[in-house]
Amino acid sequence: MLVNGQWTQDWQPVQNKDEDGRFVRQTSTFRNWITADGSAGPTGEGGFKAEPGRYHLYVAYICPWASRTLMVRALKGLEDMISVSIVNPVLSEQGWQFAEDEHSFPGASADALHNKRYMHELYSHADPQVNGRATVPVLWDKKTDRLVNNESADIVRMLNSAFDHLTGNTLNLYPAELAAEIDSLNEHIYTDLNNGVYQAGFATTQQAYEEAYHKVFATQDELEQRLSDGRRYLFGDTLTETDIRTFVTLIRFDSAYHGLFKCNRNMLKDMKALHGYMLRIHALPGIAATVRQDHIKAGYYSIKSLNPSGIVPLGPEG
């Protein structure tokens, strides 16, 4: 919705689709990395050194991609090092909007750095010629006033390791001995579950919807079987970024994807192993504070193309 840095039209949830009506997600464009010494990461430029108080994270509680960065921030003990702004969950005609006053949605906040009203204004501030959508999460460098990165997978990786020498936190969500397996399962879960629910919800043909629907539940069945041997996490007793990626979809499943996105073969709470796994992760220190079901429901059910009446369901309970 940004063309050469200018907002061009009202926000629409479907970014792109293929010739068969399948939902196609936009690729992130800002790909710099924070590293311990400021050297360049796998993509982008160098110069972004891990320093206390230097960086700011823009997120939405409704958004699973943004929420996984909040989870890693909590698990790695970075709350005092990286500040946060939370956008309003109810999508405006110009996309993500910051809280304006005390009457804004509870839990939302103002733009702490630039006092912008909309997320797209931050993107234009970062690049006056930017094209595309203004998504969250966004990791911002206060020192140089630059947008560092807007790809959640990158942000998860950098938060996992870049600040360890400052915090002494030894939790490693991407251990070398599991890296190949993590990468493989990440890809499967992203394609068939994380993005699969969106492909079902935003499908514009019956064929595209049914393809996505079956992918989602085939993946849930695989995970249910994988966890039925009593393991705590997807790779045994080791919590990894794959668990974070999976959790953010599972925690939204019954309240949003089951009803609004028509992923309704069963509710997650009907799957004993998978539901128990979700609750174990939710009980980890700091994680419950990253989950706001009021934001999740208000945000998803504000999507007019899927819910023209704007009515937010009271259930499900539990």
C-alpha cells in the first residue's frame, strides 16, 4: 500500500494471490542484523552493534510473526535492553495504528520514538521511496534512527545470540547440533501451518481453501503424533525457535483461525498432546505476558473482508 513512500489506498488483508486464488505473502525488505560486535550479519550492512537501550521493537499482540519476537525478547531476558511499542489491534483504513490517547484499545501504546500515528509513516521515515506494506515486527535503531529489520525470523535469530555477552543468558533456541533439523521443520511448519491458516482464511477459490485446510490439519496431526511420546517440545527436552514458531499459531487457533479462517475440522483443545504442549510453552516465564487474547480476537475480527459486521465472538472459553 506504499508506493514510493506514499500511502495509496485503504488497507487490504490479501497482499497478493496466484492465478488459482492462493494467498501469497509479501517478502520482507529491511534485512540488517544486530551482532555482538557490529559486523554484518547473513544479510544487510554492518554497524548495528548489540548495546543496552539502543534498539526498539514495534509489535502487535494480534500478529503471530511479531509475537514470536516478543517471546524471544522475554526468554532471553532482554526486556530492559530493548524497548517496545504496541500498535492498536483493530486495523484502521491505513493499517497498523498507534494508540492516540487513553481511549485507545487497552494495552496499545503510542509510537515512543517518532510520535507517528500509523506504522506506514515509520516505513516512509526509514525510506522515503519505500514500496510495499507496512508490517510488524520492526526492529529500530535509536542511535542511527534506522529501521534495522522487519523480518521476524531474522529478529528471532539475532535476539537469540547477539546480546548474550551482555546478559549472560545461555538459553540457545538454535543449537548447532539441531540446526539442520530446525531449519527443515521450520520450513514445513511455516508453509503448512503458520501460513497455511492464512491461505485458508484468505483463499478466494474453493480449491485454494481446501488445499490449505488439508495442509493445516495434516500438519496438526503430524505434530500431535510427534508429541504423543511424552516429549516436552518438538525436539525432546530442548526448547527451540521451532517451538516458538509453532506456539504463536496454536495460541490463536481456537479464538481466531477455527472460526474466522474456516479451519474448523476440530479445535486445538480437542488434540490432547498438541494442546498440552501449547499450555507448557504458555507457562514458561514471561510468555503469558506476550499473549493478549483480547487483542487477538479484536484484531482478527476487525478484518472487514472476512467479518463485515465487525462482531467479535464471546467464545470460545478456556
